[in-house]
Amino acid sequence: MNLFVKLGEAFQKISLARREEIRNHAVLSLQKSFKLAEELEFTPTNYTNCFNLVIFAMVDDLHEKMLEHSQRENAEKEMRGMEGTLKIALELLTDVYLQFLIPISQ
């Protein structure tokens, strides 16, 4: 579990990179990791911890970064790129939540 969270936190940090393709790749890699994590058979508490420590934290960080870009002058392109990454992260959140809904609810 600890190694999985460390991996997730690494992807979370990379998701804040300056280049959009790097951010998007990190989010998509995190999504792949969660798809494969189903085989690890985490406990409901472990799933919840992964959500709190990795996914919710990443979405929150991306949202804050997007707001920062929206307040800067001449940063419209960066803001749009950040919006795209945030959209992918929200899709990840939804997909992973639905994937682990039954184990989380037990």
C-alpha cells in the first residue's frame, strides 16, 4: 500500500508540471495504476486513503493552479491547458470511484 501511495504521489507532483503533455501523461499513468491496483485487493480503508492522499489532493492542486493561471495576464493558453488536465483528472476521479465503489461501500 505504501509503495502504491508513493507512486501516486509522484504522479500527483508531475501532474503540476509546466508542459501540458507531461501533466496529462502523469494523470493517465495514474489512471492505469489504479486500474491495475484492483488486483492488489486493498481494504476499504486503503481505497479511501488512496482517494484522499492522491486523487482528491491532485484534483485540488490542479484546480488551485488553474485559478492561479486565470488571474495572470496573458496566461489564457496556460489556463486552457490546465483546464484540459483538470478535466482528465476529474475523469480519473470518476472512473476510479466507480471502479472501487463496491469495496469502498463495504
